[in-house]
Amino acid sequence: MTEPPNRKAFLLRLDPAVAAAIEALAGQELRSVNGQIEWLLREALTRRGRGVNTTSRTNARRAHKDE
């Protein structure tokens, strides 16, 4: 599966315990591990006043359904 051209790909090294916790949380919240990491990063940025105003494919679909 290839990423859309507007997505930045990079290697991320995690402590095994952190990776396991993210995998478990992703499973509970029905997200992919990648989606969970992105969600956690966005949440952390918002809490620090650095929210990112971009629309992911999932958010775009949800917004379209609400119209």
C-alpha cells in the first residue's frame, strides 16, 4: 500500500513497551497503529497550543457525511 503524495513518511524507533501500548490502544479504538500515532501526536500538539489544521481522509469523509 502506498501513501498519498501529501503524506510524509519517516522511520520511527520506539521502545518495545511504548510500541506495545500503542498497538493495544489502536486495537481498542479501531485504528491502525499509524493512525493511532498520528492521532496521539495531533492531540499532544493541540494540548500545547500547536494544533494542526489539516483534514485527513477520514475527517474529510466524516465532514462530508455531516452535510
